[in-house]
Amino acid sequence: MTIPPMAVSLTNAPTTLQVKVCGMREPENIGDLVALQPDYIGFIFYRKSARYAGEKLNPEYAKHLPATVQKVGVFVNEALETILALTEKYGLQAVQLHGHETPELCRKLKQAGFLVLKAFALDDSFDFTTLEFYEGTCDYYLFDTKGQQHGGNGVTFNWQVLDQYHLNTPFFLSGGLDIEHVAAIKAGRWPQLRGIDINSRFELEPGLKNISKVKKMLTAFRENISIADK
């Protein structure tokens, strides 16, 4: 298996908060997004998702996207072999696991050279001690809103629960994020926050982003904000 290029490790962790734009699949829309230079671009390989990319995303087109934007494959309860096959087919550098994947699966993907994000759906009663088994197996956790779908629910969770998070693995914040949340994210005091994941609140329709709105979010979010400020 080919080692994924430019997978960022925590030993070379960025000094500014990162932005991931997920749920992409239309070539022209992808090109417009890449021109804005988000840190990550996410492609969903979950067939039940309204943003499923597998039948529309051209593998050769994906492989030749600029290396400055890391390509993330989003999977839900897929077998290791399937994940590895799709990461090679589309030239992905990172994987985001949105199901009930085990720490062992996360560890194997990380050992294979991929940057690994493991998503967890949060509500007011979420117990962060359940994540202790995943410590050391992932580069990042991704904290999303608990809902009927595996992500893309378009609503936020109560961020006060993040005050209970004291593990070592840094995390991305997800779940219904919009421009209106920028000030609150900047004001948040979460030492392990490393970035945000935006999706449904920036769509014209599932899988098609409003590039003008994404640009406004990137500009507002990146202005005078860094990990040192957290």
C-alpha cells in the first residue's frame, strides 16, 4: 500500500487553528473551494449520506488536487480493507471515522501513515472517560452533535460539556457551525481545540457549498486567532 503523502503528524502540529470543509463532491465547486486554501477538504464515502461522493468524485481529479489542502475520506463502520482501497483510489492523506470504529482500527490506520480523526457525537450526558481507550490511536478527535445522522445534522451541541474534556488528544469542533459562531469559538477556553469542521450550514444543497459564504467564514475565523490564544 502506498504511504499517503503529506499526512500531518502531531510532532509538526500547526500553530493556528485549522479549518476543514466537508461534504464536497462537485468538481467545479471543489476547485473553487481549494482556491480558498482550507486546511482540509472532506469527501464522504458513506452510501447513506446525502453527500456521498463515491459515484461523482473522479479519482484522478481528486489525486491531482493541490497538496496544500489535505484530502480526508469520511467513513462509517467500514472494514479496514475498504478504507485502504478507497484512500489509495482517491489519493487521500487522512481518514475521519464516524461510526463505532475500534481503537485498534484507528491504530492500524495511523500506523499505515494516515492522519486519523475519530468522530464522537456529544450531548449533555456524554462521558469523556469512554475515550480513554482511544488515546494514542488518533491524531484528533472530532466532536459533533448527537443526532439521527452520522454528522451533517446542522445543529450545535452544548459547548459547555467541552469544559469536562481533559485528555491529551487534541480535537476539532463540529456540528452546525456557522459564521455567527466565530466570536464564541474565539472566546472559548479549550486548550486542546485545534480546528473546526464546517458542512451543512454552508450548503446550497447537499454536497454543493456556497463558496462566497465559506470564504467569509475562513476570513472571519482566521483573523487574529491562534492556538496560543486559547
